[in-house]
Amino acid sequence: MMYILAFETTGEKASVACIDEKGGLICESSDGPRNHLQSLMPMTQSLLKKNGITSGDISCVAASCGPGSFTGIRIGVTTARAFAQAAGIPCIAVPTLPAFIYNIEEYNGLVCPILDARRDQVYGGAYIWNKNKTDIVTAVAGGAYGIKEYLELLSLKVSEIENCDIMFFGDGLKKYQNDIQIWGKGMPVGFAEGGNRLQKAPSAAKLALKLWNEGKRLNFNEFMPLYMRKAEAERKLEANNNERSSYQAGE
């Protein structure tokens, strides 16, 4: 039996899942917010022990690599790398945004995840199944956008897809749902609810299995985070360095 272990730490709550080659899935999630560092490995150990799976049974370890919380991404990727290195197994980098298409797998419309990137931006993208539901088609490439820019790009794609329902996901809805409702007035727009709204390990695991079958595996040292934007601390450091360079040049 082949198992992929998948970590999801890019959102508020951490979760872990294990999927076999037939798509059989088990998972566990944290109840507390922002406790990824404390909860991830105990959850993993609990999940494997309860289901009679040893670390030696794991064929590959995957993690949602971003975008999302910078700290969360680092925790998930670092944990996956360490596990893979210790076990001598490959990694799979799971892009966070397209994994949302598995949150409501039977949905056939346009899946539009938006994560709050702060500084008046979202990490957003748009995805839809192909006709046979065998592949994920990217309608709007994942990236950091102003909400107006994102919705303009989405409008172009919606106009190309006949009779297309639209479903929004992600924590960006807390801030931008009203903007979306205004934009989507008269259109078949919906908003994911409950546990389907946010990132979750079962979805990351399902996408990881798809990527595994496509041969998209990495050595532990090749697995890198996908931030899509520089961290606030990095941005401020660059700004300070530029100011210092400008001052010195003017001396």
C-alpha cells in the first residue's frame, strides 16, 4: 500500500491527512488557531498511530507550499522536508490555491479562492475542471492582486465560459465579500461555507496524489515555499537599505 502524508499549514488552522493510491483518505485537524508549530507533529503521530500506519509505510510527504501565512508555509514546508530527509522519500509541493477545487469536489463551476494578503491585496486565482474532470484548468493564474484587478481578470474569464456558476473560497471573504457581491450582482455567485471555505489537508492530499501520478516529485532539498510576495520584514529591510544607500550616495 502506498501512502502520501500531506500537511496543510497555510491558513489559520493546521491539518494533516494521509491518502492511499486509491484515494482512501484519513485526516486530523487542530481546533486551535495559529498553533501549527505545537500541533502539527503530535497530530501526525496521532493520525498514523490510530490507523496502524508507521512512518516507514509513507511513500511521499506533501505540504501546501503557498501562498498563505508566511510563518505557516515555513512550518509546513520545513516539516515536510525534515520528514522526507529522515525517511529517504520524495516530497510533493502542493500549490495552495488550486487545491481549493477539491474542497467541494463535485462542484463543476469556477472555483475562486482568495486569501487575505494584507496591504489591500489578495492571493487569488480561479480554477475549473475540464469536461472529463480529469484535469484542473487555470482560468486566472495564482498571484497577489488588488481586489479590483482580480475581479477584472475574473470578469474576462467568466465572459468566455457559458452558463458558468462561480464559487468563492478563502479567508479573504471576511474583508471582500461585499465587493464580490456588488461585482457579481445578477450572476450565479456563491460563497463556500463552514469547513469548505478554508484550506484543509484532505484537499492538499488529493491534489498531491494527482501530482504523484504525474511524476511531480522533488528531493527534500528541492522543495521550496511559494510566497508570491516578499514578507513585510523583508520589504521593510529592503526599503531601509535603499534609503541608506541613497543617503550615502548623496554624502
